Amino acid sequence: MTTNQSTEPSPGHILQMGTGFWASKVLLTAVEFDLFTLLADSNPLTAAQLKQKLNLHCSDRNMYDFLDTLTGFGFLNRTGILETAAYSNTPDTDLFLDLKKPTYVGGMLKMLNNRLYGFWGTLEEGLRTGKPQNEAKHGENLFDAIYKSPEQLESFMNAMTGIQIGAFMAFAQKFDFSKYKTLTDAGGSSGLLSTVVANHQAHMSCVSMDLPGVTAIAEKTIAKAGLNGRVKAVSGDFFNDAFPAADMVVMGNILHDWDEEQKLSLMKSAYAALPKGGVFVAIENVIDDDRKTNVFGLMMSLNMLIETGTGFDYTFADFTRWAQLVGFSSTSLLPLVGPTSAAIALK
């Protein structure tokens, strides 16, 4: 009788996960170097050429190891080996990690490298204390800390664009907008969701609402998209100001920032801004109800511990319970892309 090797205990998966930060740091370093942008401009390049252009002073063997690791992960293509190797982007890295392309998602990866990589190093402290592990660690409000620095705010906006653009594009194409004409994006950040929806749905008019420091950034996004006629940015604090009335109120990666009481407060504000038949939509990494499959959603929820201390991601069952408490008549879930879904509540 043969033994099924796949059922025998093995440390392989444990060690793979334990060293996972090695893999992460290799990719994040390449993005920090703008390696993929360089290759998009001068494809292909040898290790020696890349080493010179990036002004790196490691040994040749270190450079081969770095580039070949990226190749092994599927982020680079390679012809030849060692001294004769020439490296080029894959279709994915060429499209999504070239800084000069509008599809660039590297802003999020740069924030992971420059902010969250270090903060996640104290996850143990976060779990022990229940306190955030970021700029707000000593009592300062996270968003106050981010918004007071123009450089940090720009980095944060770029990160949000990178992590959200795929889901927003999927939402703009998959959701049935035929019954609606107006949309308010509460916590609209750079105005990305509003411009994406308006681009894909010619009958929609959108308002992007966020704090005053963000409005100017959203206005630039709207002007660049040529949508000044159908999309506008307005200033407002969504805990203190009424949401602009609309057929739809959408929040992209907003609800998970807050505790349950604040989540309910935001949903009540959305409900008040909607007519009968209107919808509230939360676009997030909605965790599966069994809490087993959407591991990214679970890790994002831990990230909310790191970032806010009290925020958390949630299941569709959680969302439905809150929607019922607020007064919405029904809920539904629309899968978007990857771990992201749109949780929908009908008034």
C-alpha cells in the first residue's frame, strides 16, 4: 500500500509563511527603486546595466539573486543567465508597475514599504494593547497626522488609488446603474470612484465628498478626466455634515476604518441622504461569513488594528445586520475583483 504523501505533516507551508516577509520585501524594494518603470522605458536590460542605472553598490552576485528572485516570482522575464541574462517586464508588471501608466498600482506598494512594513513589525503589541501602531501610536488622530503633511497626504492618496482602482472599475461595469442618476461618494479621497463611474456610465452625475485638505486633489483628478460637468468635489466631515442627497451613496474602504457604533452612524447618514429606492454601497474586502476563505479581508481587518485600533473589516452577515438596524429594506452582495465586493443596502 502506498502512502499519500500530501496528507503527511510537513513544515513546508509553515516555513513558507514564516519567511513571507522576505518575498514581500523583494517586490517592495523593486517598486521603491522604480525598477519596472525603468524596464518599461529600456526593455530589456542586463543586471550590470540595471545595477548602474539604479546606482546600486552590491556585488554582482547579490544583483543576480535579486533579479532572479523577481523572475522566479513571475515579476520579470529573463533570457540567458548570470552575466548573459537580460531582464524585461512581464505583462502584469508592465501594466501595473510602470509609474508612467494610468494603471499603476505601485502607490499602495510604496506605502506598504514606507509606512506599513515597519508598523506591522509591532503587530504583537497591537494585539496585546488594542492600540494603533502607526503615527497615531501616541494619541494623535491618524488622519490628522496624514493630512497635516502634504507629502504624506499625497503618498496616502496614491496608495488608495493603487488598492482601489481595480474594484472601482469592476463596480462601474458590473453594477446596474439603470435606475439611478446621481451618486455621492462619501470619503471620496482623490475622486477616483466618481470619475470611474462617470466615465463608464454616461448618464450619472457624481459628487466626491471629503475633508477640505483633499478637495483640491479631487478637483485635479476630475479636471484631468475631463468630467467637470458631471463630477464635482465638495468639502465636508462625514461625521458632522449631512451627505449630499443622491440616488446612491457609496463608500470605498471607509466603513472598515471605524468601530461598530461609528459604522452605524455613517450608514444612518447615508440612509438620510437617499430617497426611497436609493441604495447605499460599501466597497470593501468583505469577509466570507465562515471567516475562512477571504484571508486578505481578515488581514485587512488586522491592518485596521494597526492603523486605527478600533476599526475592523466585516462579513456580509455583519453588514446585513447593521443595514436592518438602520432601516434598509434588503441587502445583496456583488463580487467585484479579487477579495473585494460591493455590499449593497436598498432603502
